[in-house]
Amino acid sequence: MGPTVQTTHGTLRGETSDGVSRFLGIPYAASPTGSRRFKAPVPPALWTGVREATAYGPTPPKPDYPAPFDRLLAEPNIAGDDWLNLNVWTPDPAGSGLPVMVWIHGGAFANGNSAIAMYDGHAFARDGVVLVGINYRLGIDGFALLPDAPANRGLLDQIAALEWVRDNIGAFGGDSGNVTVFGESAGAMSVTTLLSLPRAAGLFAKAIAESGAVQAAATPQDAALITAEIGKALAAAGVTLSGGEVTAASLAQVDLPDLIAAQAAVRDALAGEPNPARFGATIVAGSMPLVPVIDGDLMTAHPLAAIAAGAGSGVPLLIGTNAEEYRLFLVPSGVAATINDGVLAAMGARIGATSEVIETYRANRPGATPGDLAAALLTDRFFLQPAQAVAQARSAGPAATYFYEFAWPRPVIGAAHALEIPFVFDNLRSPDADALLGGPAPQDVASDMHAAWVRFAGTGDPGWPAYGDDRKVRMFRADGGTVVSDPRRDEREIWPQARP
């Protein structure tokens, strides 16, 4: 018989292996289907008896990644309606006072789930942390701006999950007053957004943002353009909406495969033609069609503006990026090989990289192809600069900000987006990690990075100096970790203006 715990909604039975107990597929909110579709989350129904929690629960509906990312970023699909669920790993369900970490997965707010093998929390629990991984509504269900539904439903789900943690994590040995929320990519953008929201204040004591910061925040006007694009995509597929308008009521009557196909069509159209006139400047700035919206209710300001005004200033933050984020998007797809100097110049003009910026990057990378330079420029524009903007905005605050860079290079792809995840989870040998990493990876880097995350969760200090005027950055790489002051300063300063 596995261990049992009593939550506010009923009793759960998990299973124990190698000193770690896990409880999977726990509902933290009612199923967002039927009459609950497109509504704010509400608590799940109580259950009687003992609920088995030994298998992952259903995962949120989503489109598949396009090739080759469907292989590099493999994700399971588990059927069922109760996808607002979470998973818990604990070293001691009968214990108390253990630090807690809550993982918010990435996937451009449209993909991903907590059942991905890389996200197994065994190593965190092994090292004394209660690890929680959550699902939340994605894509149209989670983030489309609809006139008859609350905005930011995916963020509301995340807040509901954190409220569940506050109310229940003590039953798993965790300390509800020592919760660290952490995430990667869209999950990291969620973290910085939650940091800026009054509604989320007090639900976590520390935060970690990996490869995501303040890139994703749409104005209502731009979000409405995406809503209109969804309607056009449905019409092009022969789907007629009741009433002729894109509303929660009309979308609820659309077959789910048709809705997911329309979502993918809008995603691909934005990628093919990132035109601000069509999609909106705030959508194009983040390169994702369905993102959190500054709705005037849950989000009253851009996250960066709120953070600069002091939101979340008392919460220690660990933030950083990978050295070559954008190579994941350009190299495996073959796009990098098609970029010549003319394409590079045109791309640079779109993102504010003048010829002087491009030549500085070129001088620092002898032998780099135009595709290599494009990846470096896009990495800094869309990942590094937003993270630096958050760190600078918090520089006068009472709580410390710590900065890192992950720089272990997978052959060909380099230190690309998402590669740090199996290192952080100390889970280099999971099947999906092997596909992403392309073969053996250095365990010492994983041990180093994982230990820093555990240390930060416990104490608020990952083990290196805070980010300040000297811009200290902790480097994680195969030749050993070092702390560097303002790496690549010439590249940071050559851009014509600070980029959010």
C-alpha cells in the first residue's frame, strides 16, 4: 500500500520509490469543460474514499509542435477532461517545513504539460524539496480574449494551483510559507507576470525565471486582432460560428480538433508574416499569438512597468537565459542555412539591430555565418534583453536578483532554448532529455545547476553575488562555473536603445 495524505478535497494514495513519494494527477480545479468552458477556475468537487494518485492525469488540449520540434520537444497527450491537475513529489509526506517548488511548464502558452518525463521531480525530492508540477489551460482556451469570458484564464489557473499549494502542501511535508515558483520559456514569462500581479502576492516567497521574462503582454486591441484571426482561420476551414462572432459561447460549440487546427493556423501565419498591422505590435514583439493580456482587471499594467514600480520587490528572483537560445528555432529547421547577409540585414532592421550592431557581433564571432549571427542577435533581442530589463528594474528593490547563463553547447545546436531543463531537474537520462540533448551530457554541470536551484529554494541565495551595478552573472558550462561581470558588455551597449 502506498502512502496516503488528506487534502482539503479528499484522501489521496500515492506510491514510493527510492525514498521519494509521488502523488500524480491531483485535481486542483474543476474540469474546464461543459458549462465551465472559458470560465474562471473553481475548486474541484470533494470525493469520498481514497483516490488513487499513481498515474499522470489528463493533459490540456493542444496542437502538435511542427517538425522537427515535435521530436526535440516531445510531449505526451493523455485523454480526459480533468486536465487542471498537478503532481507532487516529496521526500516525506509525514514531514513538515520542507521548501516547496512549483514548476510552470513552457510551450509558448500553447503547448506543453506537466507529464513530460524531463519534469519528473524525483531529484528535487531526493534533495529535500517538495516539487509540484502543474497543468493550466493553453492556447485559445487559456488566453484568447473573448467578449463573454474572463481574460487570462491560463493565469487564473496558475493562481488557483498556487492557492491549492498554499492550502494543501503541508499535508505533503511542505512549508506553505517557503514556496518558490519557477518556470521556463512561457512558464518563466508566467512567473514574471505572476510576480507583477497583486492577485498572486503572498502565494510564493521566491521566483525563478528560465529563458523568459517580460516578452509576453498584449494590449486588448492587439489581442482582439488575434481573436479575429481565429475567426478567419475557422471560416477558411469551413467552420461556421453561431451568431457569426468569435465568442466563448460560439467557440464552445466548435469541435475541439477544428479549434486546435485554427489555433495552429494562426500560429503559423504569425511566424510566416510577423506583421504588426495584422497581428498587433505587442503580439509580434513576443512572437506568440496567444499570451497574457493587459485586461485592466487581473493585469492592469505591463509586467515590466509593474515590476519597475515595485511589484514583487520583496521576492528574491533568480533569472537567466541560455547562451544560444534562438539556435533551437533556426538550426534544426534548416532556416539558419538559408540566411545570407541581405536577409540578416533585413532581419536586423526589424528588431532594431543596426549595421553597427551586426558588425560588432560579427567581430566577436570569427567565422560565424549569417545564420549564426541571426541566432545570436535574436537570442539577445528576445531573451537576454528582457531578462536584463527585469533585473535592472529590480536593482533598487529590497530583495536580491541573481542572474545566470547556461552555456553548455549541444553539438550543432549549441546552448539552445530548453536545453537547461534536464540539468535543472538533474534528469539527463529521461528519454525526452536524450532527444533534446542529442546524447551524453555532463553530469557535473547538472549537479551544479540543480544544487543551485535547491539552495535558492531553501534560502533565497543560489550561491553567487546578486546582480547589481557590476551585473554579476553566474555561468554554467562544462569547464566549470564562474561568475563574470557584465559578459559581452560591448554587445549589450551597442544596441541603439534598451529593449524590453
